[in-house]
Amino acid sequence: MKIHDLATPALVVDAAGLAHNLATMAAALPGARCRPHVKAHKTTALARRQAAVGHHAFCAATPREIIGMAAAGLGDDLLLANETVNAERLRAMANTGARVTVAVDSAETVEAAAANGIREVVVDVDVGLPRCGCAPEDAGRIADLARSRGMAVRGVMGYEGHVVGNPDREWRATQTERCMALLLAAHDAVGGDVVSGGGTGTFDLNTWCTEIQAGSYTLMDTAYAKLGVPFRQALWVEATVVSVSAKGWFVADCGLKALGMDHGDPSVDAGEVLFCSDEHVTIRPGAESTPRVGDRVRVWPAHVDPTIALHERMHIADGEDVVETWEVDLRGWSA
């Protein structure tokens, strides 16, 4: 099959770009130094490629991802880098037979984990991102409570998510250091071997964490591409031109239902994206572009994670040849 044979919109991955990204990360952060975040791609076939280059510990954002990774035989060391108090999902993770660690940041999350069979936790610490995490000065109390409930506390995690996407590398470095000072202070009170954090945007700047939770590096997007990190954009949404207007624009069949838009509009090689609607992207053609109905367009998403979550499968391409098709098998929320 060729790329042009795919029904559109279709998620396509450049095999060479993916291989480059995997090898680059494996060289920079070998083995346990990188704990890839499967929330970025939600695909066990891709996780197997990460394991093949030496990354055997993974983190995830949903119980569905943890359970699916365990079922795929990728459960050596799985971290739910997120909080949940859902008893059914906690029990399902605990019963996978895999090594599952869960993030906790309150008495309520500790009690829920302990009551439903979770044996290991990390304390999630607020390092500046207004999301989950306890105050650094409260981390020791949370850890003590977890131990009193019979769970092992492996260490701490803290995500500088408000820092990783800034295009100013010097600013990212300075702010990462400030964030990690908070995390290390919490770690002093908590103990354990694990200091977990970081992402694609700080993978080479965050030297304080024992493991980096990078995910987007495998496939990349236009937002991360602006940072100058050594990873290639390897994923696009293949679309078909379905309308050409005499007023100076054309329309392809790839819109909000095929693209994560929280980081802005996608990009196209054939011109300028004017806007996206439910099933369409409207494009002003470039000076040398003469689009026709039936032409193909590569649409480059600004945010890879939510884009992939909208698709059932991704097609791996070597040049114009589709060489494999992988199910995006970790989508959804059910236990």
C-alpha cells in the first residue's frame, strides 16, 4: 500500500524519523534515565520499539494505559504519573501482575491506593505547574501516611510542565533549576530512589531527576519543533483536498475531529492554515501551489498527544510505502 491509497484523514508516521528519535533519546538518556511517557502515543507497538532501545520503565496518564501496557507484556515498571481515586481502576491496575506504582498527593489518594491493592507509590509534588501535586513541605507527611498503610514509597515526582514548552532555552534552564530545587527539598523529606520529572522540552536540561518522563520526542509536533531539540517531526495527518475556491483558498478533509488544537493551528507545506472547523481545514495556497480537488496535503499537528488520541491507528511509512499499521490501542478511559 502507498500513502496515497490511505483513506483520509489518516495518521502517518515517517519510519526514518521515528528511528532517529528513538536512537537519539537512547543515546542521550540510556536505560533507566528515561521513563517514556506513553500518553504521547498510546500505542503498545511503539512502546515495544522504545523497549528495544533500552527503555523498559514507562509512565502513563491513565489506568487504561497502565493496564494495556501490562497486558502487552511491557509491565516491568509502570508508573501512573497521575492521581485517581476510582476503586475499580486502582484494583484493575493492582491485579495486572505488573509492577505498578501510582502517584499520590493527598490523604484521599493514599487511602484509595492502599484500600485497592496498590503496593508502591511516589509522592507527586507541586513544582509550579498549577495542576496536581502536594506542597513540597507536605510531601513528608504524605509519604509517612503511605508507609503507615503498608505501601512502599519509591520517591517523588514533579513536572515542570509550565516550563518545557518555552522557546527560550536559557529561561527553560533557569526555571527548571528552580522547580527541581522544590522537588529535591521534598525528596529530602520523602526518601526513596526515584526523582521523576521532566519532558521532551527539558530532557537535556533537567539533570536533577533520576528519570525523565519524556513522551512527545518519539513523533514530535510543531510546538516542540520550535525549541530546537534534536528530534524530527515524524507524524502528520494525511488529508485530501475536497474543495478549491475561486476566492483564493482550498479545503482539506482534516479538521478539529482529527487534530489536537490546544497548542494552536496545525501547519501545512502547501500554504497557510486559515482556520480549522469540525471536518475541514481551510488553507491559503502558497505562491507556487496550484491545489486541485483530490490532491493530498500533509497536515502537521501542533500537539501530538491529543491528535493521536483522536485516531484508531497510525500507518508507518518508508518513503511513500506503508510498511506497517499500528493500532492506537491505549485510547479511552475504561479500566
